[in-house]
Amino acid sequence: MELLFWISIGIVFYTFIGYGVIISLLAKLKGRGTKYAKLSTEDLPTVTLVVAAYNEEDILSQKVENCLNLDYPKDKLNILFVTDGSSDDSVALLEQYHPQVNYSHSPARKGKIAAINRIMPFIDSQITVFSDANVMLNAEAIRLLVEPFQSNLVAAVSGEKIVQSKAADGASSSGEGAYWRYESYLKKMDAKWNSLVGSAGELVALRTHLYQKMEEDTIIEDFVMTLRLASHGYRVDYQSDAKAMEYGSESISEEEKRKVRISAGGIQAIQRLPELWKVWNHPGLSFQYFSHRVIRWTLMPTALILALFSNLFLWNQGGFYAFSLIAQLVFYSLAWIGYIMQEHKTKNKWLHLPFYFVFMHVCVIKGWFRFAKGKQSVTWEKAKRATGLTPQLK
């Protein structure tokens, strides 16, 4: 029981604290200090901004205006919306913006990656940038994303996803926001030391000629796409000042849809990235991949359960075991309180964090079962966001 307890505690500590400390030290000691030069207008590459949109008429006008206001030469930027399967007025709305904005529509709904596979052979720009319809970009986002491509080693560049929440929010928005702030920090350290592990599908750019047709049932396509490039010796860079802003989920049930889907996609990704298990080929990337991603999607929920279970058998030994059991019980009590008040909006957002932490790992377990049953479709209904208002970039 003692061995089980210490292994479990070690996994939990390493995943959420230890890896952060190690990658921060590595980035500080051996990180790349390269600052990319700002490109003149003449030197900027041609870019196609691809926005996949399914039944997004409520926010589509705002997204189009956001795209048209990007600080990038109009003759070098092609804005392309892909609306496969949309049954609302998305196509009619986009038609009003033509020819400033182009669109490609197919009545068949096969999922986002099928739509991307369909249009990529027709894109001839040097860089392709992918973005979602429900996120707003800061004006300089495209200029910032293309700068790292000055290095021939860079195959893709991810922007930073920002989850915006209001002054008082429920657990879904405030918890997701706190989680992404920590994730953003880890991404910055990952990229500074070696390469980003995955990318933010809300805003990611890649060299068009490096795009490889992906399996159409891929659940988290941005993650698989960029890690395959990294496993081939390229680098995936990170531009934290290129921002994609969105609101948190409308409710915890809506957030659950998203988290379970991502967890099922994580297990699928592990199966589809066997090259990353060959540590001898790329030890640094494999270390990052296992530490930052694989452990979270496989060992963490089990480690949390075993840490509590084993501690119940050891608490009567007193000392640290008694203290750790009390600490765990207090934490899970706070999580239970958070569960009761999950939709209660409060400015004291820390009250939601214990619940959101437990909630995330429950979603991971649900994702395991969903993947095992083969019930996760790529044509999922997206989670509703906390507000219909346009996210504001600061």
C-alpha cells in the first residue's frame, strides 16, 4: 500500500507541478532565445485563412468582420470559409461578403477534417492558417504567426487560445479559464525548449505544402497534425501574442461535451502516433509528449483514485499519511461544495477550481469509455458558449 500510495502521489505531483518545474528549467537553461525579425510588407508570405463553420450564422457576420479587419496585406490574404453540411443561412450570409471573402460549401456533413481534406488541394498560398468560427483574432495575429516561418525548421505555428470570462462566472467558464492560463504557460516553455506538443486548433498555421491528408474520423485533428510534423524532425512554434479569444462553456454540462470528446480524441491520438513511442528517435519530443499529454489522458485519473484509496489504509500510521488524508478529504469536500454551487456565479473564482479539477478527470474516464464503445463522432454538436456576445480582445 505504501508503494502504491507513493507511486500515485508521484504521478499526480509530476503531472501538474513537476513537469512544469522541469520544462521551465530546461527552457531557461537551454531554451531558444531567437527573436524573429518583423517582416516587411514585401517579404510577407501569401496566406489562406481557413475558417470551418457549421451552422454558425449567429456569429458569422462578427467573424467575417474580424477577418476583414486583420492587419495583413489584402493581396496576400485569402479568406476562405468552409461550411460543409450547414443547414442554416451561413452560405447566403457569406455570399453578401463575396468577393472579399470566399467560401466553399458541400451539402454533406462529414466533419471538420473531411472538409479540410476536401479544400486543401486547391489552396496554393505559402501558408495556411486554420481558425474556428466562434473565436476572434487580434488584428496582428496573422503577421505574428508567419514570422517563425523564417526558419526552415518550423513547419507549424500555434497561436494562444484565451478563454474569456466575465467578472462573475460559473465553474465552466472560470475553471476553463484557469486551466488554459496554466496550459498557455506550459506551451510557451515547451516551444522555447524544443517544440510545441500539439497546437490550439482555434488558431494554427502551417506550411501548405506540408499538409498531409488526415483520417476523416480524427477527433482532435490539430493535435495529431502538428505532432506528426514534429515527429518528422520539424518544429512547431508558439506565438503567444497571436490570440484567439472565446468565451467559456455556457454550463458545466456543455463543458462536459467538449472535455469528454477531447479525452476520447486523446486516446485515439495515442494510437495514431506510434512514432512518438520510439524515444531513441526524438528523446526530447517523446519526453514532452509523455509528460504533458499521455500521462494526463491515461494515468492521472487512476492515480487520483489510488492515492485516496491507499491513503485510507495508511492514515493510522500517523505523520505524513494522516496529514495527506486530511488534505485529500478537504480538497474533495471543496470539490463537492463546488459541485453543489457549480452554476453559481461568483467573483471568487478559486471556489470553482477544486470541482473543475475533479470534473476534468471524470471527463477523462468518460472519454475512455466513449472511445472504447466507438461512440465519438467527428460530427459532434459543439458546446454552447457562455454568451452570444463577441469576445473582446484586450
